[in-house]
Amino acid sequence: MPMMQTRRRILAGVSLASAAGLLRAPVSLAAEGSLETTTIRIAKVPAICVAPKYVAEELLRAEGFTDIHYVEFAAGQDTTEPLARGELDFDTNYAVNFVAAIDAGRPITLLAGVMVGCYELFAKEGIRGISDLKGKSVGMQAVNSLPHTLLTVMAAQVGLDPLKDIHWITDPKVMPIERFVAGEIDAFLAFPPEPQDLRARGIGHVLVNTALDRPWSQYFCCMHGGNREFVQKYPVATKRVLRAVLKAADMCASEPERAARRMVDGGFSPRYDYALQTLRDNAYDRWREYDPEDAIRFYALRLREAGFIKASPQKIIADSTDWRFLDELKRELKA
Amino acid sequence: MRRPLLLALALLVSPALTVAHEAQDGKRLPVIGPAPSFALTSQDGAPVTLAALRGKIVAVSFIYTQCPDICPLLIQKMVQVQGELGADFGAKIAFVSITLDPEHDTPEVLKDYAQFWGTKPEGWTFLTGSPEAVRDVTRRYAVFVAKNANGSVDHTQLTSIIDAESAMRVQYLGARFDPEEFRRDLLSLLHRP
């Protein structure tokens, strides 16, 4: 009898809770509370495909941030380390860089996928596919740099042994595009505005366009992440920063001309035509559609297979992602 | 016999299942937080506040009458939705369009604009005010606004749906959204607030 009574109570409780659930709308985790800080620091690098973080400047101001600092870094310089150290608060960076940094133990929290595309593998005429890179010279600035990591993964995908089959030309002082234009290397991985520049000059051709070619086009290339302590300590600010960046991504997709103009006016790109072409060439409208966890899983597996990282995708996802802000924004911000 | 039946009933209405279903079909809109208030002037010269609209579902958008491209697309879309809302439009659902160019968009200019687009005055109010008052509203709605030298206004095209309790429930960015989804969201707040 007491057991029956307990069961009834439990069921009654469940039904009441259910009724409450039916009547209640989900309440935002970081509802529009007061900003915990009005200062924000974001990396500025000479790669214009990560445009949303630059286009977001005015949107961040509209969200209530008054001190917005874009901290300048040179091409190829690692921004995950300053992000982990708290010298930056947020960054939109390549998923590969984030995965490698998290594997190295850097306290970064990934918040959303931002865009698809960004890099294009350029080669000399006569080279028809990645497998043709066997015995060819490929340029990069440093071992373990993003181009090196990505090209290694790409080569391994088609059965090449990247260490033995590719003749890597490494020079930290000379940009690979310069060597490619001079005819000193056979291929290199180009990042905007390099592809736009090469196309304008009619040099080389594209072997892989990650905005269009599978499997790369099926995953986010670039993600938005924050310093872990900042994200935990300042949830309202975190949500507003993410909202500004994702609104900016929508703007890059729907109004590329205006977004390109803002990049030039803000000093993020010297050339309007290259900025516009970059915005048109890449996919900025996928943040609602693609699953950011898929991108982490994909790149973590490839990097692990190639020996770049040790952690499993599950561990990286469990320890260093927080999609709650993104999930809320998917419901709150339609387009 | 009764035990499985009771369990099945309890499971059917369990909150977890309800949330999963809602997330999937999007019928229950989230509560983002209290909607920012405003006190501005209508196309008829009357004072209008968000507080006075409490009890109605309100769609707040930002436009300016000389906007050449995106605002007309938005207005056109909302005119279509206005027609589909029938008797609820005005009685239970209101549209509010706030100008981003108050120096140019006086009540008279807004009245002409409203008439040009065939908006129904019983449910659609166009608002203007002092530049400071409008700037304050755009700031609190997190709408970016920058006036260019040629008179055009760079701005975020943001439309917010506010429920009868003045809580912000969802925002639409741009003018490419599905008007049917927009109409459904408005009606969902009438029927399942």
C-alpha cells in the first residue's frame, strides 16, 4: 500500500511537471541581463575569409561593448596561445588550429561554427589532382603550420605518404605565394586574398576548393571560440559576442557588398574587390544548418590519423565545447 | 494492467519529450528577455509606447523611407503577412516600424509612406522621434545604424517579435525570411503563449 501511494505521488508529480512544461516556453540561459564587461579583445589577422569577426565590430558596439580591441597578428602567427593565456577574449579561427590547440591543453571553449570554405589548393598547370603532388614541391612557411597540417591531411586522404611523397619547401621569411608566382614551387595552400589575387593574375589553377569540394565543403572551416575562463565568468557578454558574430555572418551572406565595404572602411582589407570576391566565394550562411560537432569530429579524426594530435574527438568535444549559446541563438535569431 | 497505462501516459506528457518536440517543430518560441521599451511619435503625431501595446503581439522593425533596397523588401513581406492575419491584425497583433532617419522621416513623411505601401493604420504604426530618442531605441535593440554622406543609412535589418507580456521572443535578421514562418510565429504567441 505505501508503495502504491508512492507510485501515485511520483506519477502525479510527473504529470504536474509535464503540464508545467507544456505551459512554459524555454527561457534563455543568458537572458538579456547586464553585460559583465564592456571590453572585448579579438584577433586581427591578414586572412579576410574570417570576415564575420571584422564585420561584427559595429554590431558589437550595438550590443553594448564600448572598448573593442582588434589585436594585430602577422600572417601565420598562432592566435590560440594568446587566446588561451587570456590576452584575447575571442577569436574566429580555423577548426584545425583550434583542435590542435585544445589537444595541446590550451583552455579554449568552442562556441559555434561560423563559415565553410576559406582555403584553396593552387597548383601549376599539368597537376590535375592531389595524387599528382607525388614528387612535387609544395610551399609552406613552417612545419606544423596550418597549410602544412591541412595539406598533410589532404594528401593522406588520397593515399599519399605526405612525409615521403611530397617535397616540402619551408621558408618562414618568404610567403609561398611569392615562390609560386616565381615558379619555384608546384603547389601551395592559398588563403584569401591569395586565391583572388592569383585568379586576377591568371596564375595557376585550383585543385581543391574547400567551399565547393567534398568532404571539406561539408564541414565548417572556421569556428568561433573563447578563452575558457571568460566564457564561464561572463555568459551574457559571451552570448552577445556570439550573436554579433553570427549576425555578421548572415550579413556577409545576404549583403556581401555592404560587408565588404565595412571591411575596407574598418581597415581589415585594403581591397574592396578582393573582400567582395572572398565573401561571395565562401559560405557564410551555414551556421544554423551545419553541426559544429561534426567539424570537430572530422578534423580531430583526420589530425589524429596523421599523427598531429593525441586526444580523441569525444574528449575534445566533451572538454572544450559549449553549444548552449549557439542553440539559443538558433531559436532566437531567424533569417 | 493499470501500471503500463499510467506509465505510458506519464511518458507521453513528460517535459523532456515536450521540449524535444518543441525544439523540432519550433512552435514554442523562447523567452529572450524583457523587450526594450520605447516612447516615440506615430505617423499621426500621437505618442506611442511599448507599454501601451501590452496585451498585443508586436512586431518591431526598423526602416527608413528613403531606403532603396532592403526596407522595401521587408515592408512588402510584412504587407503580405498583414493581409493573412485577418481580424487578428490590429485587434491582437500590431506592427511597429521605427525610422532610422528621424531627421528626414517626420510624421507626415511616414504617413505618406504608410499609405503608399497600403499598410492598415489600425494595426501598423510608423514611429519617429528626436534623433536622440531613436538612437536610444536602436541601441537597446542592438541595431547597428550609420548614416552615410549620401544620406543612405547602413543598418541591421532586424525585426523583433514581442509577446503580450512585453517579452522578446524571436528576432528575424534581414528580409529574406519566410513570411509564412513569421506569420506562424505571431499566431503561435496568440494560441500558445
